[in-house]
Amino acid sequence: MVFSAMFFVKPIPQDEAYHNFAGQREVLGIPNFWNVISNIPVFFVVLIGTIAGIKKKWVGFDTPAYGAYLLFFIGVGFTGLG
């Protein structure tokens, strides 16, 4: 019932400046420097998790969920690239 009500309500306009909250400074020739550099810790987590997964060093990596753990870390790595 609530879902069908949205078809009868006008869209709520959003201010165009809403998306200007991200840092837009250029440092060392890199546009949006802090947004780009903040992905470096993500890659460290991916690296540690993937190496531990391959070597099966952490608790849980020897379970049938082993592939899911590795897929998770690989997915986080691709997210960091984005």
C-alpha cells in the first residue's frame, strides 16, 4: 500500500550542489587527491586478506567458505579501484 502511494506523489527535488561535498583539491597533480589516496588502506586489507587466504593462515579459511573469503577480498579490491 505504501509502495503504491509513491506513484501519486510528486518527486522531491534535490539541490544540484548536494554532490559537492567530496574533496576536490588537486595535490601532486592528482585530482581529488584525498579521495584517491584514501583507497590505499583498502588495498593493504585486500593484500593481507588475500595472502592469508591463499596460505590459509586465519581461522575459517579451511572451511568450505574458503572460496567465499577469497571472493570477498577480491571484491573489496575491485571496490578500491572504483
